[in-house]
Amino acid sequence: MRIGRLASRTGVSRRLLRYYEEQGLLRPTRLTNGYREYAESDVDDVYRIRYLLAAGLPTTVIGEILDCVEDRDDGIVASPCPGMVTHLSRERARIDDKIARLEDSRRALDGLLVTVAEAPAR
């Protein structure tokens, strides 16, 4: 299938599909006219890529673990692959750190809001 068909079937823009290809996440074949030809399995790959992106994983990690996740009736699940636990644990720690920094920011903003609310109007 061509890129337009893949875009309509997955709800992902052509530009984003090209980006996934640049990142090595999708590997369409090229026709003699230069057009990309996607396999039926690329539809599932795009859904898995979107899921992993929503989980906060960068495309470099997704490229390393994409073949280790599959879509089942009960959702997307991971298979034990070399490095999978290390990658996922590292990304979870990165997200935990980011959440902690955001919570610090929220507390600082809350403090400012309290002082503004208590201050006399100018």
C-alpha cells in the first residue's frame, strides 16, 4: 500500500510516517518510480509505535524494542528480549525524574500564587 493509504488507515500523517522511516521504525520498499510501498504489517507497526511514543519512549529506544512488542486482544504486550527490561527501566526512571521536577515547579508556582493572592492590589 502507498503512504496515503497507510496514513488514512492509521490516522498518522504522511509526514510523520516519513519521519518514522527516517528513524528506522518503518522500512517500506521502494518501487522503481521511487514511491514507498508499505506492507500490511506496517499498519500494526504504526499502532505499536504510537503506543510506545505515548508511553514516553524516544524513537531510538522504540527502534530497539519494536520487534519485542505485539498487539494482542488484551492490548500491547512486551516479550522478553535482550535489553528490554534495561530500556524500559531506564525510561521509567527518566520519566520519574521528570515528574519530580514538574512537581517541584508546581510547588513553586503554588507558592507564588499564594503570595499574589495575599498581596494588596497595586
